[in-house]
Amino acid sequence: MVKGTAELQRPVPLYMQVVRQLRAQIASGELAEGERIPSQREMMQHWRISMQTASKVIGALKTEGLAIPSVGRDTLVAPGAAARIAAASAGTAHAAAEPPDSPNLETRATATTTAAPPEAAEILGIPAGRQALRREETRLDNGQPVSITTTWIPEATATKAPRLADSQPIPSGTLAYIAETTSNRAARVTEEHAAMAADAAAAKTLRVTPGSPVLVTRRRHHTAAGQLIAYSETITPAGKWDVRSYLVTGT
């Protein structure tokens, strides 16, 4: 039996409203760990949504680490899902992409609206020096910084995704949250890598000597239509691994 109110309100995206209801049920224990999440067909009947919308609900829950596939075609509440939601509400959640065998990892985040430097401004398509939203996330292992990721957010995205401006980690990740709130999903990612010397600011955050070798990875995330979703730059000191996990579809 599907739980939750069947009434959905516009203009909030329909799939997001369903995700919020299911997330609340997981947090309260109505949907317990290992319990089956309503199927797409059940969602369609209960909330009067399309199959495409129901599919987006399942996808969003999986992206947030709240749901997992099971043998067969069912989707189940993921182990630790309720605790993950509780941690996110308290602002102390670990990043969802962290490997399960790394319990000592944590993420600290800050967000500010500041003047965009020339390179970031050019990528964002705005004049150099114009104000833009800048998120910085520092990942730590046992209290030791292992990477810094600075993400610049286009204004059109920032206005639709208010949590990006909060100095708190986003458990599902920046891109997953943007996809949930704006329906803009990354279809193309351009990565650039270079070994460089740490500047004073990066060295201070990473607790290394200025000029120490670091790996700089720049990523541009675009929709299928070519719209820029976000531009990020990750700095990783020598001897540390920047681990990313990608789901490849369409194969």
C-alpha cells in the first residue's frame, strides 16, 4: 500500500514532491530499511504522475543513497538511509559518494556570493568581477584535508536551488541536488587535469607547504542541450587519491 498524501502542488516539480514524501517516510520509519519502495506503477496510480516522473523519483532516491535495487525489479530502502537523512538534517552528513569502507571521511562546506575571477566568469558567461555563487567543500580523512573542491554556480541554477547557498554539505552531492531541484542533469562532463604548485590559499587549507605539488582537476558539467550546470575545480595534494564513482548509462 502506498503511503503519503496524493495531493501534489505546482509549481514545485512533481517528482520532487514525491521524493520529499518518501524521504520523510524513510526518516520516520514508516518505510524501514530493506522495505520495498512503491513501484513506478504504484506511484503513477497513487500520485497520478507519469511513468517518466515516477522513474525520476526512483532515480533521485538512488542518487541520494536512500534506495537500492534488489533481486528482481523491486527497489528497497537502503541500509542506513534514515540515519543518513538525520545526519543531513543536522548538517553533519558525510558525502554520499564516500566509499563505505571509509568511515572517517567528512566534508566541510562554505558558500559565498563573491566576485568571479576572470576564468570562472568566462566559463559562466558573465563579465569578470560580477558576483556569482561559490561553494567550497573540503574533504577530510581522520581530520586531515585530502581535497578541496570549489564550484561556481550559474545564477539561473542558484536561484532554483537555494541550499547551494548554505554553508553545509549536501548529502546527495551538488549535482544530484541541482538535478532534483532544477531537472537539469549532467549529460556531458569535460575534465582537465594538471600537476601544479599549491598557492598560498590552497596550501593553508590542505596543510601543506606553499609550492607543494598538487593535482588540479577542472570539470564543466553540461546538460544534453549544452547548458552549463556547474564549473568545479578540485585540488588534491600529492599522495592523496581523488576517488570518483560514475554510473555509465546507455551501454
